Amino acid sequence: MAQSNVPAAKALGFGLLALACLAPVATAMAMDCQDALCMSAPVHEAAQEAGSFQSEWDIFTNFGQYMSRLHCMRKADGSPDWPWVIGLITLTAGVVVSYLKIFVFWRSAYLEVPERDRNTKLMDLAYVFLWCAVCGYGMSILMFVWPAYRLLAIFLLVLNFFSWRFASSLGDFKVSLSAKALQRKLDDETRSRNRELERLVAEKTAALVASERQAQKLALVASRTDNAVVITDTAGRIEWVNDGFTRMTGYQLDEVLGRKPGEVLQGPETDPATVERIRRCMHNAEPVEAEIRNYSKSGRCYWLSMEIQPVRDASGKLTQFVAIERDISERKQMEQELREAARTDRLTGLPNREMLLDRLQQAILRARRMPTYHYAVLFIDFDRFKIVNDSLGHQMGDRLLRETSRRLVECLRANDTLAADRDPSVAARMGGDEFVILLDGLASPQDACIVAERVLGVLSRVYRLGEHEVFSTASIGVVTSDLAADNADAVLRDADTAMYEAKARGKGRYVLFDASMRDRALDRLQLENDLRHAQALGQLRLHYQPIVSLTTGELESVEALIRWEHPKRGLVSPIHFIPITEETGMIVPIGEWVLREACRQLGEWRRELGDRAPRSISVNVARKQLMVPSFPATVRKVLSESGMAPSSLHLEITESEMMADAKAAIEVLRSLKEIGVKIDMDDFGTGYSSLSCLRQFPIDVLKIDRSFVANIDEGRDLAALVHAVTQLARNMGISVVAEGIERADQVVLLQSLECTFGQGYYFAKPMPADKFAEYAGRDRRTSNAEALACLTH
């Protein structure tokens, strides 16, 4: 209200101010008027009587006369009539104060209510002032009745006039206030929207600044990163590249701007299929990852891994492509080295089995397509490499293998090199001391034999390993394309089979593979599989051959010989399956079964035959059995279970197996001697034939090999040798048994050479346990008579 500043409010204010200033004057004038009225009463009456009455109501025309009567509010004695004076002052002050209080009260109420209710308050004020104006006009009319109050009535009229004017102008004031309220509302809304707009502008500005900063950072990162960043348009033309692209390719931005990367970077070794895949994905606006070979500005060929992503705007429209490229040349080189390492023997540098199989399979496929194409495979194995390795050490063994690989390379044809796919021939190391040569593109299969002869000659030359000279031969198995199998593994298998055949024929030679070797190999494999189940199926048997005294003809001992009763093959000789058991390690469990069964059988014979039973039993023991650390404990356990005296058990070990590792054999044999068993040296004369071994080993019985007995009557030198052995053994307290006696003249000659015991078909063939019981149960005198008869012939 104080800020409305309308004319009606100003008029009301000036009226109230004038009333307040003139109130004392009005009071004094009223008092003087009362005195004048009192003093001029006789004059008035005289005027009336004179008939010249002048209106006393007209204060303007009779103002001078009226002013002279302002002090009529006095008593008769001339003192002021204070009740009238005080009443007039109070009435005047009350009217003024009432108006002011009404105005102040309304103003405070008007400002306290909400803006939407202020028009209602304004109308209430108008009604109040209108009522006050009506009342004021009524009071003014009543006050004119009393002349003393007429001047006050004049002021009341003025005040009521302004009040009426104020009340009547409130309608316009209301409109003015509504307009100003609306303006204020609009201003407030405008300010609010301006503030919101300012806030949005500030946020957008901050976001834009942050985006620009982020863009600057990304641009800085993109320009400083080691990876190459390329931005192209939708057609694949370069728009921007970073410093990494320049470092990688050597091209500046101005050199490649507007050009396609393929036009600048691709070369003759770039894979066309990869390029086509990248183009197809970009045409379809699809992301793509690829590894491709490119060329730098200097012509350097390098590998890179790239990731291309399409860039779209807010509406989804394709705008650009961004490619991030990373140089992977070192990784590719490492992968290539790893592939070569995986296909190359580390020790010799030759191709390994994997590369050989790959090349061999290619040769097999080529031979199928081209009937005139020939190849061959040479499987090479050293004959004495293990001796070199064990005696000189693995370091010297490795040097020997490297020298061998060098010689193999030299003995190939002049245009043959290694580890290159375009070469017609390749030499590879299979492992250990085994090498393979693939002769590719032969004019004739027989050319493989020429190469094999050349390889044998080259490998047989002396090897100089530091201060040592080593001589070694090799065994070679040869497979030609005429007899080759359908796959690489099978071809190597056949070559390996031929190589073992070469070793069996005396080593230091080559053998050409034929179909019969494959059949024998398959037969051996089947035999090995059947042998693994033979013991569990109860197919193994023990046959027994007597050992008799050549002096009396009496039964002295018996040798347990294993036999295999095959369900399809019949009785299989130990010559065929014993080598398989030694090679596969089955000799250990089978040998323990033989030992246990022989001791059990001797105990049974002693219970059945009494003193006609053999005094001891001999069991053959292989070297692998002897080298088992627990073998002496096994022997002790078997003897304990059977209840047999240790002296009744003879363990037969061949001379060659004893001498293979003499030191270890001596320790084991001494452990067995401590148990109390007897040790027999079997096949004496076929191994080292050194008489000193009789002194080194704790031997109880010496068994002369059947090869000496079979030819004992062919020359005096052989008979003399047998006689010397028997005399030497007798002097050392060792018994001698001659094996393989088949004729009576051999018995006579051995008797003359003072050989103590004999064994062979002449006395009896190996027989089952029940047959041997019948043999042992015959009368001893019959046996003696047969022996004496031999002497008389």
C-alpha cells in the first residue's frame, strides 16, 4: 500500500495532515464563535426586529463577523467552558486517530494475506472508508445545527470528501494493484525462467567446457599413443591420423589426407582375402578386427592388428570410421620362431617328428596322384650309442648326435637342404639316437638302397669327441613308396620294423622292408597282447628236465623251464615269448611266479617220492629280475612259504647278463649267497668267455653251453677246452654241468673229461610235473645200468 503511490492515497494523507494541523485552530474558532454568539445576542435580536436579517450561516460573507465570535465558549464571567473545549478536541482527535488506525490496520492486513486474496482486502477497505464517509457526512449535517461546530463540520466535509474520493478510486486502484500483481507475477516467472535458463546455460556451458577438455585429452592421448589412429569418412578416405600412424608408417597427415589406407599401405604380401573382408564389413557399416601385413613408406614390411569401428551421430547416421592399429611384428616373429621350434629338434637343428610326418604325408598324397613319383624312408638307429652315453657322459653323447646330424646333411644329394618346404629330401631326428631321412622325388625306388649304403659308410667313420675317438655303426630300415602304407605313422612303423630286423641280422647294415616283416610285427604284437593275459588265465606251465650224475647216472637235480599253452597256437617255446617278457618288463612278475611254483613243486615231490625226489631245483633268473632291489627279499619269502631249505634252490643266471653290469650283479649275488641259495652260471662260453669271471662271482655251479657239447667230438681243441674248464672249476670247488647232451658218445667223452653232471635229451626231455614224478620214481639201479652201458659202447 505504501508503494502504490496512487492519487487517492495522497489526497487522504494530505487531508488527515491538514485536519491534524487545523484541529486546534478549529477548536479556538469554535470557542470564539461561542463567545461571539453569546455577546451578540442582543444585537441579533435588534437586527431581527429591524427586519434586516443577515445570514449567519454564510461564513465566507460574514467571515469577519464570524471570526469575532470564535471565543464564545466561555462562561458568563469570561472563563473558558472547558467541558465544551475538551469535548471538541477529543471528538476531533478521535476522528483523526480512527481514520489513521483503520488505514494502518488495513495496510498490515493487506500485506500479510497472500497475493491472490489482496483484492478482497482492498474491497474491505473500500467498504470501511465508504461507511466512514457516510457517517462523516451525517455527523457534518448534525454539527451544522450547532454554530460552534460548523467550522469543524467544514473540516469533516473536506475529510469525508477525500474519503469518498479514496473509496471511489479503489476500483481503479484495484485494477492497478491487479495489474501490478500480474506484472510482479510475470516478473517473478520471468526471473524464475531466467534463473532456470541461466542455470541450463551454465550447465550446458560447463558440459561443453568439460566435453572440450575431454576432447582435448582424447586428442592428446590419440596423438601421443603408440598405436596408430586413423579416422576416415564413410567412403574410407583418410581425414585424420595421429603421431603413432606417422611413426609406424612414415607418412605425414598431408601425405595421406583424402586417400584410402589400402592405396598407401598395402603391398604384394598383403592377404587379399583379409582386405576383401575389411571392405565388406565397412560397406555394411559393421565393426571388424583383422591382422594384416602392410608396408611403410620406406618399404619395410610389418604386421599390424587393426580394429575398425563405425561412428554414428545422434540420429544413427553413419558419419565416420575410426581404426586403431597396433604393430604386432615382434609377436608374429615370435610365433614363427615358436612354430619353427615346435617343428625343429633343439639339439641338432634338424626337423623333428612333427615336421617329418607332415612332409611324409605330403609325399604319400603326391604318390597317389602321380604314379611316376617315388619316395623312400630311411629309419636309422645307432648300434652303440648307449655305451657312449653311459661311458663318456650325456654331454659327449649330445656332441655325437650333433656330429651325426651334420654327416647326414652332407651325405644327402647336393641339392638337398634342410628345413625348407621346397627341398626334395629332409633328414629329421625322431628322438634319442634315432634319425629318419625322407628321400623325396626319387627316380627309382632302388635309389634308396644307394643312399642307405652311403649313409652307412659316412656314419661308420671314426668320431672325434674331444680327446676321445668313438667308432659306431648304424642299423637302417628302408621303406620305399612301392610298399609304403597309407599314412605317415604307418610308414614310420614299417621303417622301424625293418630297422629292428637289421639289428637282429647283426647290426651295421640296412634291410629293405617287405610285407612279411609287417606280418611278423603284427604277430609279435598279438603275441604280446595274449601274453599279458596268459598268467591270469592259467596258460603258463612249468616243465622239468632232469640233471643226472655222469658217474652214477642217478637223478641229481631238476631245471624248471617255463612253457606257454596258448589256446590257438598250442605249446609256445620260450624262445618266442621270453624276449617279449624281458622287453616289456613282464619277466619280473612271471619270474616270481616261476620261482614260487618251482619251490612248491619240489616240496610236493619230496612228500610224494621221498628220497627219490631230486635234491635241488634250478630256476632261471633274468637280469631285470636280478636288478630289482627287492629280489633277495622275494627269494627269502618264497623259501619261507614253501618250507624248502635255501641250499635246495639253484638260481641260474647267464654269463652275458652277469657281465652286463658286473659290479651290481656281484652285490646281488652275494646277498643271495647270504640267504644260502646256490648260484649257477648258465650258458658259459657264449658271453665274454673270460675265466676270470669264475673268480669274481660267487658261483656254485658252472653250466657249459650246448654249443660246446654239440661239437665236442669235432676237434681235440674243443675237448681240451672243456677239460680245462672242468679242471679249473673243480680246483675252485665249482660243480660242472654239461647242457645239450643228445648222444651216447657225448656222454662217454664228457665222462672221460671228468665232467660231473649232464643234462639233455639223451636223458629226458622237459616234461610236465606228473610225468617227471614217474621218471623220478623209477629204480635207481636202472638208471645206473643205462649209464654203465654208455661207457661200454
